[in-house]
Amino acid sequence: MAEDILKKGAKLAGTKKGDVIDLPYYPLRIELPKVRELCPTLEIIFKDFAGEIFEDLSFEHRWTQAQVYINELFTNLSWMIMLTDWQASHDKLLYKPAFEKLYREISEREQVNKEIKKLRLAVVLSKCERGEIWPCRLEPEEDLFKVRLPETYDFLRSKFPPHTNKLKFFACSSFGVLNAQHNDFDPRPNRYISDDGSSADSTAFLRDPEKWQPFGLISPIYWLATGKVLNDPRL
């Protein structure tokens, strides 16, 4: 998909909010560098939910329409939730209430289905090519979530302490910067945003496809699949 769309300078369409039964399954095969400690190949199948579904969880009057998606979530015990902003208002009014609702659902369903205790949750801050947070990407829990989204972070850590290995924080960038090498560092995001007034979330595209170096796209998937952390900054 990256070779066929992003590297040709095209835009990747986002997932639209619609009927949950219409959401396709995506099969994905990931081949990793051959390192002794790593599982060299991952084969996964997943569904991609529109971001608006997560926003619905923040508002009680939208819970009814979100319930069918919540039910679908619990057909799988590996969740990756992508957050796209770190504004203080999002922390208090959007992210924390949404996670509070999810946690209530988890707690209630655990009472009747003990398998849910095996759930893993990867929380990922995306768009980390932005200059304000690029330097903090290597330690996302300490330098991003704890600093930028303190209320959300404190709530999640209080419910999922580190020793449970049920929750992990990540940072990623689909675009990366123009050059991340120390000897020729160019911190500008490797993306353009259309100037037609449309949302940056859906209209960004690669500035220089030949310098494409995404960051952190594999790490959360690997942890969800294996429970182990990838210690490779390229991934």
C-alpha cells in the first residue's frame, strides 16, 4: 500500500464512519530484520475504526450509537488506539472521558468473560513528525503522554499499572522527517498539506518520497502480538 500510494505522492483515504458490519478485515504480513530475539514474521488480521467512534465515547448522549462498535471491539483482545493531538482541552474533555467509558466496559465484561483479562491496549500518539514532539518520540510515556496529556495518562496508569503489561504507550509518524541522520539532520516534516482548506488529517502527502522514513509504525503492532518490546528506533 505504501509503495502504491504514499511513495507515488498520492493520499491515503481515511476510514469513514459507517455500519460496523461493512468494515473490512485487513490481512497484514510483517517481515522484520532477522535478529535472534525477534519473531521474524507477524501475520495479523485487523479492522480499522473511524476516529469519530472514539470521540463518541466522550459524550454520554452518543453512547447508544457507539455501542455496536464497542461490542465489536470485544471480539478481539488486542487494541491499538491512535491519538492525533495533545491539546489540553482534548486531554480533559475528549481523551480521558473516552478511556473512562472504555474502562467501565472492560471492567463490566470481565465479570462474565474472564478472557478479557488478557486484553492488551496500545495507545499511540501519531503525527510525531511535528517539530514540537519529534524530539520526544523515543520515550513517549515519559516525554509525551505524561507531559502533554497528564489527565489521560494518570487515569490509564492508575487502571493499568506497568507490572500488568496490559498497556503501553507509543509514538509514531507515517511521514517522518526529511532526514533523521545526525550528520545531515533535516527536522522538517516529510509531508505537505493541501492548501484547499480541507482537513490536514486527510490531505497530507509525502514531500519527498525518496526520503520517506516512517517512525514507530511496527512497534505497537509487535507488542500487541507478542507482549514484547521492539528496541529498534527504525520500527
